[in-house]
Amino acid sequence: MNRRNAIRNVALLVGGAFSAPTLMAMNHLENNLKASPAAFVFSDNQKLIVAEVAEIIIPKTNTPGAKEVGVPDFIVMMIQDCYRKPEHVSFSEGLASLESKKFLSLNSSQKLEILRQVESDSIEQMKIYQVQQTKMGDNDDREQMKEQAKGLPFWRLMKELTLLGYYTSDEGLKSSFDYVPIPGKLEMVKLKPNQKSFAY
């Protein structure tokens, strides 16, 4: 299964678990479209922050971590090529906030504490975002939605793209599921303790 098919299947499996901007971004990726002529540009320091945050979300244990399976590069590509300006704005602000806190120079517990605060703040940001979407959704002018000042909050984007990048990579999929390319008959199976679920 190639990555593009995996992305389509993950989107179908989790449906509403992904936000509308992420589903739109996956559609852009699927159809090899650029979402915006002025792509978001990451500095080297910002790429390191993205990698570090992704690894904190899915750390290396007895299975590969986010860095090992290429999630940071996936996030950079998705933000640059597949999201629109509102998400560029919110993602840029999230990275700038972490840069101002000297995130990369902190120890593990300090990084975790900052990300817990970012997650807490994003709850309020999501409420504001959803109110904006509801008000704009009542309008027939869809272009207004595209031009709103801020898009989906940074933390929501990071979590969605980390999970999407991880579970559409060969290593991420195989570390969490027993991949069966040619399944047998469809039947209920009781999983043994610590046995992985199946992915077909």
C-alpha cells in the first residue's frame, strides 16, 4: 500500500476525527495540488521544534518514534504544500511562541510542561475557532472562510499531522498493527493480551 492510499484509508477510517482543514489538505495532497501560491517557509530552527514536539507526542519506546518514521518532514511538507493561509498564520504563531520560550534548550520536563500549557490554551482557541466557523458557515460566501485571520490552532494541527504522518508510514503502521495484505475470511477474533489489532 503506498502512502497516498494509506492517507485516503486513514481519512475514511477516522472520518470526523480530523478537522475540516486537515481533510482539505489531504485532498490537496491526494490530487497533487498546491493549496497556496505563497507557501509557508520554515526556518531550520522551526523544523527542529516541529521534530521535537512530534517526538514528544509519539516518543520512541519499544516501537519507533515520530522522528524515526519521518513524521517531521511529513508535517513540514503538509503545512507548506497543502494548507491555506489561515493555518499558516496559526502554525507560525505557535512556532514563534515556542521559539520565544527557548523550547529547544529546555530539559524534558520543562518541554512537557510548556506543551501541557499549549494544549490547555488550545482548548479555548478551539472554542473561538468553532464559533468563527459556525458564523461563517451560515454565510454563502465561502471565500470569507478562506481569508479569516487565523486557522486551526497550532496544537491541533501538530497532533493531527503527527498522528496522520505516523500511521500512514510503513513503520508506524506495522509497529501498531499486524498488517495482513491478503486477509482470510471475515470473522470475529478475540485478541490475546498485548496482541496488535489487524490492518488490512
